[in-house]
Amino acid sequence: MSATKAVTRPIESGRGSSLMFGGWEVGLLVIMAALYLGGLYLNPAFFGSTSALFSVLRDASRYGVMAVGMTFVLVNKELDLSVGSTFGLTATFFGMLFAPSYFDLDVTTAVVACLALGLVIGLTNGFLVTVLEVPAFIATLTTLFIGRGIILGLTGGKNIAFELKADQYPTFFRIGEINALGFNNQIIVFVIIAAIGAVALAYTSFGWTTYATGGNEQAARYAGINTRFVRMRSYVLSSLCAVTAGLMNLAQSKDADPAFGLGAELVVIASVIVGGTAIFGGRGRVIGSCLGAILVGLIDKVLREGVPITRIIQVGDEKMEVAAISQLPPGAVPAFLGVILIVAVLIEPWLVRRRILARAWARLRGLPAPVIPDLGGIAMSGAQTRGTTSQSRGLGKRGIVAFFYRRDAAAVMLLVALWLFGFWARPDFWQGLDNSFSMLLAFSEIALLAVGLTFVMANGDIDLSVGSVLALSGATAAVIMKDTSLGPLAAAVIAIGVGVLAGAINGWLTAYVGLPAFIATLGTFYWARGIGSSIVAGTQLNGFPESFNLIGRSLFELLDALGIAPTHGWPLAVAKAVSVQTIFVILVAAVAGVALAYTRFGQKVLAVGGNERAATFAGINTRRVRFTALLISGTCAAFAGVIYDAFYRSFIPTAGQLRELDAISSIIIGGGSIFGGYGTMIGSLAGAGVITLIRQLLSLQIILRDGSSFVLPQQWQNVFIGLILIIAVVGDIWLRQKNILGVWFGGMKAGEEATPAVLEHRA
């Protein structure tokens, strides 16, 4: 008897509600009108013209097109962080195919190839998430970093211009031009795509199956919906929308800038959430998302345009009035957008899910408060850690034999193998204490981030903000030492305090407010880096006191400053090879390792990560444990920021970029699980060592047989690290948790716990 597929139209609660347009959108229109009037008051010369309105709509059109695809993803209870890199990769791909200096193809071929690229990216994201079961934020975050690495690797950070050739293809490039009515044609493309998306989501089975899958995937499967196909379809749609937006941008700019799309994922996600789509899935409207994109674009325009002012300058004996524009410092806009993202997401758990307004209105009228519905969790929740065959077989083993059954043993063995390979490939570079410990200097930054992140990931959460918190703390210390009379000690203490505060904000939003950790820390990822860039005005700072720089110098220099430096023999050799920061990292890691493995707090962390509900029933204050773990992560990131300043003797706003990817990779390679419940400090440090050695090997100058040499460009290294992260996550899911090798070769069932009793029974 065959099953009958039944798809019914979703019903939204609320009188007069609609899947096309509702009260939320009316509120957005009111807010936009008020904001535009504010811009008109502050800068009437700009906002008083129709060109300002058309400028806002033109820039919002590209984000609006991406928001259409992202709406389907979020309603589907998924997440796509790769749209920004897809947007930028479209520009690079099109530029290389179309530009006369590269392949010099026609515009139709280049456009079709870009759409094919978007299809491949969407299918890759969908395959990783639906088939390989990689958490959506990890899969698409890795795609983001790999895409950015490919962009920089292909372009070398340089523009690809094709303005002269664009004149030969006026039909396509007219998309980016102003029409006879006075506005850009991109707005027309945006309206058409928004209309198609709105109708598809509200009135077709395409949209209804999306609502059903996001609202309750299990019930959708029982109703006969192919939920895996629906989820994969949303990623394809999101990528194709990002490619379309990238092509719109190319039609306007007529060149390919490798910086295209940087941070676009934040703007798109914020737009969709501001537009009323729930991060928890099952609710959202395309028109709301498009209005959210226009609202975010309007906010960006108001912040960037600034306020006209008059400055008085002294020229000789005369004072002259000079017209000027007062603008926010660099980094303020992305910081503000990061805050908008967090505030927008807070609307869901605090106003919508808890029905604050409805309950307050009921109390005012003396009526019973409406019941708060249980809308379920987020997409990444529900996956539980499992034992592994190797661990179970290792029960009862002792000594060195027991070590090879540990989850972190593979990382330690890989670390040794990579070091031996480097020694074999370039013994002239690899041998000696100096070169070995110089690699430890590069290791220190990743290791400190990994130490704090080990607690977070063992706890079942994630912290995407560690690299940005590093930058914020480093900027704080640098500014205090340069612009105040406070000394290095005060600068370091205040900088660490800033990291603690960032960790506390992440912990509060995650543990007590109820935001998904990846959303809370994604917001911090942007606002922390934005504030860090703002306080240094986007410039490099250096010239710190030498007493501060000793933190990043060799042990000999510190001992020499104290007047107790060794003068000869092996103590002198070791003192010159070992750095102060290496000793500090070892001490921090030792304390953290003991805390995680041998204290009650560490056991609580692992218990919460393994099964939060069971930990709650056992009397563990799971909120406090999750909060503390994120606090530790912020603190370790601040340590890394201070050491960064001391080691490089300067601070640049790009400090810590992509380090969150390195730290996450380190922990998973070291035996930690993306779903929580596992993690050791030895494994995380070994994983950090593996990442460090891989970067060293990738940047190693290889001598070829003909006497020439080859070095892999720095830009491509992040592509390899991203691939390593994906491989590590897939290995964790399928080898450690689902025991796929046991299924294939041992006759075990998928997901069956590899306990000694099971293994004995199978034998």
C-alpha cells in the first residue's frame, strides 16, 4: 500500500494574518518613514532629493535579492553564512571569464557559468547539511572561508577590470544603469524576484512544504514530504539568489573587486530576521525580509552619510569657516549592524515566543494570560554524542596501550607525523631549537583561543567571536598605552577585562536569554571587531613600552631585563629559544586541563554537553555552566589579544581574522565534538599544533629538482584549513558518533553505542 503525499497550507495564528503581508510589515514601513525623516533632518542636502531614496533602494536591491533566498533557508530552520562569499566569488569568477586580460569569453557564457557555480555551491551546502549531517552554521561558515580563500588566491587581492569590454554588451550591463524614470534597473530586478519569491512561499506547495519542514520536520515527514529535498532546495535557492545579486553588482561596477560581499551575510541575516522571520524556523514572509533589507540599507546610509557641519580653521591671523561632514569612525557601521542582528533575534524569544505584548494586554484587561506555546528548539539541537568503538575497546587498558584508544590520540600522532615530514622535507630549516620554538610562537595565538573554546564546545555550544574579541582586546591595550598615561600593566588588565565582558555578554545571551550560541557570538563577531577598528580609527598602532613587549620576547630577554640571565651552556640556549608567551600558554593550558578533567566544574561541562536535560535532572545549574564556559572563552581570547600586541610590537585592525576557524578546527581534530560532551586540553593543544604545522608546511619553500623553489601563496592556506575542518567534522559525525566503519564491517547498526557488551555480542 503506497503512502499518499498530503501537503496542506500552513495556518498562522492571529486575526487577519497572511502569509504574504501583515502587521509586521506595516510596522517596518512606519519605522522606515521615521528613519528617513530623521535622515532628512540631519542631512537635508542629501535626503531631501529623490536620488537619495533611489540610492537606498539600489543598494538594498542586492541584499534584498539575497534576502529572498535566505528567507526560505531560515523558514526551513536552517542557516546560510556563505552568501557573502558566494556574492564575491561570483564577481571573481565572472571577471576571470569575461575580462580581456583573462579568458575573454562572451557575457552569456560568463553568466551561465556563474549560475552553474551557484548551483554547485548550493548543492555542496545542502549535501553537507542534509546528507552528511554537518551542522548548518559549521558547513556554511566553512564554505564562507573557503570561498574567501579562493577569491584571494585567484585574484591576489587585485581588481579585475572590464569596463571597456562592457560597452560591447549593453543589454546585460544596462541592469546596473539608471533608466528613463530616474532610478536604477536593479530595483526592477529586485521587485520581480521579490514578487516571485513572495508568491512561491505564500501560495504554492514549494512554500508550504518549506513552512512544514521548518515548523516540524518529523511531522512533515509523516505527511509524506521529502524533507531532505526541501532543505537542500533552500540552499540551492539561497546560492542562486546570491549569484544573481553578485551579477547585479557587476553590471553596476563593471569590475570585480575581491572585497565584494565582505560581511554581506550579516546584512542579509539581519534583514531577514528584522523582517519577521524566525531563527527557530516555521515563520517568515518574503515581503517582510525585503522590507528588512531596505530598512537595514537605510540605517547603513544614514550612518555613513554623516551630518554636515561647519569647522573654524585658523589661517594666519584670520579665521575661516569650512564646510565638512561629521562621520562615524571606521568600523562603527558593522558594529552597529552586529547589535541590530542580536536585537532582531531577541524579538523572537522575548516578544513572539513569550507573547509579551499579548500577555501584557490581557493583564491590563483583567483577562487570563495566553499560554506560551512550545515551539521547539533550533536546527543544531537534538544531535547527541555517542561512544566510539575504539574508546570502548580501550576500557580496562593501562599505560601506553590505553593512550591509543583515546579520542585525542590521533591528533597527537598526526602532530608527530607532520613534524617528522617537515624535518624530512627541509632538515636545514626544521632542525635546531630556534626554529622549533619559533613555530611555538605562531602556535600560541591559536592555542590560547582553543583552550577557552574547548570548554564551550565540550559544553555543546560554539563561539564564533574569539578572533574578534582578540582584536578588540588588542585594540584596547594598544590605545591605552598610546593615548593615556596608564602603564602597560593597567592596559593589559583593562584589555583582559574587555574580553571578560564580551564573554559575559555571549554567555548571558546564550544561557539566560536563550539565543542560539552561534547567533549570539556571530553578533559579537561583528560588533567586537567593529568597535576594535573604531577605537584605533582603522590604523596601525605601535611604539609600545619595551616592558610590555617583553611578554612576546624570548625568556632570555626577560631574564636579562631582570638581571638574572644565564651566560653560557644549555641554560643560555634554552632561554634564547623559549619565549615568555610559550610558558604562559603552557601554564594556562595546564590549569584549564586540570579544571576540565579533574574538577567538578569540568565534569559538569562534559555532562551538559553530553545531555543538557539529563544534567538538569541531576541538579546541575546548566545555565551557569554554559555562561561560565563562554566567559572563559572570552578571557582566553583577551589573553591572546594582549600577547598579539606584545609579540608583533604593534596592533592592526585585521588581527585575529579567521582565527575562529583555526580554533574550531583544532578542537575537532583534537577529539572534541561539535555536538558537545567530549574534549581534552591535550587534544585541543595537539589539534592547534597540527593546524600550526600545516600552515608552516604550506608556507614552506620547497626546493625543486631543477634548483627552483615553490611556495604556496598565503591566500590559499585558508582553503586547506577549511577543507581540513570539514573533513574533521564529517569524521567526528560518521566515524566517532555513527560508527560507520562498524556498520560496514562489524555488522553494527547505525548509531549503535559501541559498548563492551555490544562488541562482545557482535564477536
